[in-house]
Amino acid sequence: MKKAEVGNIIEFREGLQGVVEKVNENSVIVDLTYMNNYRDLELEQRTVVNHKNYKVIGQY
């Protein structure tokens, strides 16, 4: 498993995507406003995702 870095785009929880803003020891803080349908999903702007629960899909 590749550990994400700041600026990576990750996918988690059945297709949600976001941009990594901060890398912690066991998790990353992700900006969800990257997704086109962010407003439709009524999610918080940021969330925390454990390193075990995402995959890196690109760079922002």
C-alpha cells in the first residue's frame, strides 16, 4: 500500500474522492470539495481517513 502525500488524490468509502491536505501518523486529512458532486452529497468539507482505508489515484 502506498502512503498518500499532500496533494495526492485518494479514493475511499465506495467511490468518494478528495485531495490530501495533511498527512498524520495513522491517517490523512482530505478536502472533499474536489468532487464535482460535493454539494449534492451534503458532506462536510474535510474528513479524516485512516491509511488502511484509501488508495492513491492521482496527483492534484
